[in-house]
Amino acid sequence: MTITAQMVKELRESTGAGMMDAKKALTEVGGDMEAAVDWLRTKGLAKAAKKADRVAAEGLVGVAVEGGKGVAVEVNSETDFVGKNADFQALVRNITKTALGVSAIDALKTADLNGKPVEANVLDAIATIGENLTLRRMAAVEGDSVAAYIHTAAADGLGRIGVLVALKGADTGIGKQIAMHIAATSPVSLSEADMDAEVVARELAVQTSKALEENAASAKPKPEAVIQNNIIPGRMKKFFEESTLLNQKFVINPDITVAQAAKDAGVEIVSFVRMAVGEGIEKEKEDFAAEVAKALKG
């Protein structure tokens, strides 16, 4: 498979690896992007890729809470300038409030807003604002109480990152603190039990390969039993501690976990949503692509 400049660019941006390391990784795995990320991590040349590292699209995330339900909605635009447009902000705010009455994005698109489907309101806004707009996704949480937080706010309830936290029990202020923590740390899941099995299997494969390679290169290699029974499980435990919300160190008080902070406040975290504008959407950067193309030719 031909390794293109765009592929190298994408891998480098998502992992922080060097240009030639990214090219070598893609070459070694035949152009498979996920396998290339794992190859780099096995060699110690990259951290785990995060979707947020590939953020490119513009627009706004809106959050709204009513009773024990909270919703987050993302509406994309072509430029960040539109996020400051009062008409666009009003559109996102109204769509978000409408989302409180539905459970999925398809239902939201056809829900009534100002006497017409939400999707028709988006089309009207495209004609008015002059940019392509897309109602991309929505997410909802429910609990005895729900806290919401907007990071990098453009207006009330609107911004670049929206967080919702559903709690069992009465929220006395801990909900917003946990939401702010989530905005900062971007946990993969609530707990180890909630994590996607494919994510866990992939991490285990990476840590196993990395530990075995490091041991083979060591001047004093450890017995394989030590690698399998101590080192690899230890690294997986650290992965879960860093990646799952309940096991993360609470940013407001790093001496305790988020789970302990919630318990001390008399609540239990039921679920959460962290939605960032454009995560997972690619955007061309021609000047950098040209730089990569030049390196490939060399």
C-alpha cells in the first residue's frame, strides 16, 4: 500500500510521533492507522491516540438540563467565526432545548422547532448565515440530579466542550466539580466494567508487546512469569486508573479518587458525557501536508 503524506500527517497529529517514525510505522503495518499507532506505542514513540487530538471541525456544543435529564448537542460550522454569530448561537440553544424531549439524533432532526422540523431550521440557518451547518450528534444522561459544565464558553450553555454528569442522590455542588474534572481529563469510561472490550484488548496487546520488547533489550532480563504476572497487570492497572473516571485522582483533591469524592458528598456517579467540538473530524492543513510530502520524497 502506498503511504501518502496525508496518512503520515494524520498519524503524527494523533500521536505526537516524529515524521519519519510515523512513516516507518505505517510502512511496517501496511498503512493500517490503528496498527501504526500501536506499533509506535510498542516502540515507546507515542502515547495512546485520543480522538480529541484530531479535532478539526468548528461550531458549538450546547448543554441543557431539565429535572433529572441532561442533553448535549453538537452543531458544526465551517469556521470558528460562526460560533460567535448570535443567530447561530440561538439556533444551537434552541436545538439543545428541543433535544430534552427526544432520545436520539434521528428523532431530534425531525422534532418540531418553531413549527417545522429541526433539520429544516438548520437549512434555513445555512441560507441566512452563509455557511454549511451540520447537526452532528446528541447525547443524554439521566439521574436523580444532573450537573452541566461548559468549557471555553461562547455564551450561556454553549461552548467548545460540554460535560454532563448524572448522579444518584442530591447534588450539593459536587456535580459541577466532577464535570470540570471530566472536561480536564477526558476519561474513556466511567469504570473498568464500562470500558469497551476492544479498547481493553488493544491496550493489553500494546502493553504486552512493549513489556516483552523492553525485557528482551534489558541487560538483566526478568523471568517471563514476572512480566506476565506482575509488570503487565501493573501497567493495565495504571491504565485503568488514568482512563476511568471513578479511578482517576480528583483534580480538586488529588489525594482521593473521583469515586471517593462523590461518596464523601453523599452521591454516586451514574453516567457522564463529554462532548468536544469536532472530535474525530479531519481538516486539511496544506502547508504541513506539503512539508510531509517533501520528507517522503527525501
